[in-house]
Amino acid sequence: MVKQFGQLLNVDLNSGLCGLSPFPEPAVEFMGGRGFNIWYLYHHLSSGTDPLAPENILLISCGFLTGSSAPTSSRLHLNALSPLTGILGSSNIGGYAGAWLRSCNIASIIITGKSQKPVSLYIDSNGARLEDASHLWGHDTFETQEMIKRSHNDEKLKILTIGPGGESKVRFGAIMTEKDHAAGRTGMGSVMGSKNLKAIAISKGTHKHFSAITPLQKKAVSAYVSEIKKAPEFGFFSKYGSSGYVKWVNDMGIMGRKNYGKIGTEKIEQIDTRQLDKNIVRSSGCFRCPVQCKADLKLEGSDKETLFTRPEFEPVLNLGPKCGLEDLTQIIKLDNLCSRLGVDSTSAASVIAFAMDLFEKKLLPENLVGDLDLSWGNADTMEKLIVQMVEAKGLGKILRLGVRRAAQLIGNGASKYAAHIKGLELTGYHPSAIMGTALGYAVSSRGGDYNNVYASLEYSWTKEQAKKEFGTHEAVNIKSICAKGLVIKKAVTTNIIIDSLGLCKVPVLSLLRSFNLEKEVRLINGLTGLNISTKDLFDAGQKIASLEKLFNIRHEKGNTQDRLPEMFMNKESNLGLTRKNFETMLHEYYNAMGWDEKGIPPEPVYKTNFTKLEGKK
């Protein structure tokens, strides 16, 4: 069974050597992707490591099904110690790079050390080598990919690259592939930059990973595709992408605006991305995904040759309402600027919103303001600040450190308005308005982030489903704290499993709402010939969650408490998100996870049921 997981590519940037090794048998129970990464980091990364030092380890790993015939099996998971938070850095990326890596029979790239000069990594079915990348340093992510393709005379290369943001070690540097796939959160691009690794180019190999060949395998794949296409939201998501739901989040009353000082906007039509339908030049998507939710846009007034990628849901919310910006064209341009420069748009927007909030409250020192007009929604200033962050100039020199550290340096009470958890800036949902997501923000292993927990079942499941699973209809009442600890346990473990399998959350969770993974188990068993149960998967998911928490405790330096900022707490009544209500949800979650009252898991005991994956002869 171990051979079916693929090989490890070990890249030592100190020596310049690249070598292959077998997938370690003890890691089989962690599946791959996110699960394998935390297993490896837990056993190989010492406490006290500086995230930007050569000793940090960057892992880029295929999930168990990545690159297979399974629909939506495109995902790579990335982990290292985060330069933004100091704890577990974690990000996920789609496109085709994961499938190409798997076609070279590589399950994971393990990157250690630091090169003396800029290099890129080239991978094909024969192995891997490092190449000089001095001429690529300083180029943006779009330019870099084109330059590498030309130098290898191969337009089909799939490339993971950093931009100037990662090179200059902005604490939230991103890694891009193509023009619209980002591993954005927690600064994995800055870890690459600290290692002088500019890009990873992957040539398509010939290895077949869990290919659907037999009638039974083909039936399993086609049945799953059919399930996705029958989903009520399939047509909408395929046409408009995730950002088509911007009006929905406003109508739900959960959209954060002006650094979360307000909820919702009356001008939602101005940023409703469904109106971009007329601007679409080409739709696209990830490897083996029937949804195809990406799109290239032609904007009015732009150069005829210039195309923009349609932003996803989070960039629209964060660069838009969070910063008081209600001009959709400007939001698109700022999102594309972040992609080119290789910075996480969520963190970049969040520190800008923080600065605008302090400016309005007259808490930002004049010497930091300079000649900037930091009034809400000023797109020109937002562009200047993004560039300043990359270049480490002006106010951007402080904001590039992230909102937690920036608030500490600014002082003057700024920390009261720093919206972060464990050092990671929050995503678009306002925690005061949606209880399960508030708890999910707090307990997320990478910090304040919706997509790491993806608790959409708290509003997408029916009351009947909630009653059956959690014992109460109130579990799907977003204003109630009832059973939210149980809801978030389900969301956390399900998301971990999906990240470890290498599937995309859009079809599994947004479209199929498949938090019990029954359809996915049928797909896995039918395609691979294995005989696993949902219990096997959830046992593995809970073990991975516990290992991530233990890893954070080891590296925390006081930074990993599962807390929400006071700015979100209701102090005027006993309703909603009060400190007492939050603690009730938190302890229910700890109890559901089998952790102690302080949220500390027991030490891991290996050999879960997932090690039964021996296949059918």
C-alpha cells in the first residue's frame, strides 16, 4: 500500500542536492496532504525555530487522491512554521500543479535549508534539479511563469512561484500558480523567499495514480460527477464562481465592513460580481473539476490585450467592504495586483482596513500617515500601501508585519482594533453575527480563517439534518450558541480529511454539503479498491487535528490561545457573542474533541483504523 502513496522529493538548498525517498509507512494513517505534512513537521521541526531561518521546513504535498481520476482531485497542501503567526503555517492551492507533481510519482516536496543565490526547482519524471534563478528575481508571478516556460520551451509546464512580496519576506507572502490560484494564507511564499527559492516548475510525467480503468472504477467516478452536477447550486457556482455569493452574505447579515466596525452595506449592487458575466472572455478551472468556476475578464477602459482574473469571494469582501471600497473595477484591479506581487489579499486588505480605522479614529501617528489619504474606500491609497508593503517603505514597512505586530509597534491603543486570531487576520464573515463561524475562527489551527474550518453546515444543513446529527434544530441557527461545539468539531475534522485527500471544498462542501463524507467514501473505495469507512476517515481527521494543536502548543510562545478579540464581544446584553457564551461553545468543542478543559489533546497514539488501507488483491 505504501507504494501507492508515491515518493518524497527531498530538496536540500544548502547543498543543492535533490533526492527521492519512499513514502514513510508510519505516515500512511495520515493519508497525505495536510495530514502527512503535520505528521512530518511534528517529528522533524524543533521548537524555537525562526520561521524565516534556513532550519524551517516547507512541505508541498499531494493529498491521497490528488492527480487521480477522482473528480476535483487537484489540491496541494503547504505547511511550514508561519512567519506571520509563529505557529503552524498552512495553505492550499488548486490548478494543475498537484496533478503534474503526482504524474511524476511524487507525493510530497520537502524543502530544507537556504540557497546562496536565487534558484528554481525543475521536476520531471526523471527526478529534479535546481537551476539558477537570478534573472527571475524581482519579476512578478505572471512574468516569472512566462519566462520559465520560454526558457524550457514548454508551455505546458505548471509552475508554483513567488513574487516580489515573497522575495522581500512580507509576512503574508503568497505562492501562485497560473494567474488565479493562490496559496495565500500564513506566508508560505515568504518562507520560499527566505530560502531563495523563486519557483518550482513541474513537467507532466507518465505515472498514473488511481486511474479509472475498470468498469467499477469508471462507475465510481461518473457517479460522483453526476452527484456534483445535480447539486442545486451547481449551475450558479459554475457561472458566477464563489464571488457570486457576495450579495448573499450581505443579505444574511454576516458581512464585515470597515474593519468589522459595521455589518453589511446598502450599496451591495455596486460590488455584486454577477454583473461581470458580460465581461467574461474565458472560463476555466482546476484539474478534473466539473465546476470550472474561474474566469478571465475584459474590463471597460482597459488595454485591449489586458485581461484580469475574476476575484474569489474573500478578495471581494476583504478588499471591498472591509476597506469601505464599493467600486468593483478597483477591487478587481487590486486583487490582480496582489496576485502579481505575490501577497495574500486577505491579510493585505485587513492591515489596510486596520490603518484606515486608526486614521478615522485619529490614533495613527502623523509621521506614519505622511501624504497618504487613508479615508475609507480610497483605492489609490490601497494600491500605494500594497506596493509599500512589498517594498518595505513608509507605513507599509509596519503593515507588512501583519496586523498584530503592527498594532504593537503603533501603540496608542491600536491593538483594540486589530482583528486577528493567533496573529492571522480574519476573513470576511463578521464573527459577532454568526456563532459557529466565530468559534471556528478561534479554534482554527492556522488562526483566524473561515476556509480552514469551512463551517458552512451551520447555514446549509436543514433543521432535520441538524436534529439527527446534533440533537437540536438550533445547531443551524446562526444566532444561537446551541451545539456549536459539536458543529465545529464536524467542520474541523471534515475539512482536515478533504485537505488530506486532496479534494476541493467547493464541490464537496458548498455544492454537495457532504460533511458526513458518505459519497466520498464510495468514491474512494470504488476508485482505489480499498475498503474504508467514514469512521476510518474521521478517526484519522481527529488525530490530525490533535497533532496540529500539539504542534502549535510546542511553538506557541503564548500566541495560540483559542480566543476572540474583545472588539467582537457583546458587552451590552447577555445575547449573542458574549464572553460567557463564547466560553460555553469553546468548552463544548474541547469536550467533543476529547481534549482537556484547557484545549490540550492527549499525546498521539498511532495506528488508527486508517492503517487498514491494504487494498483488495
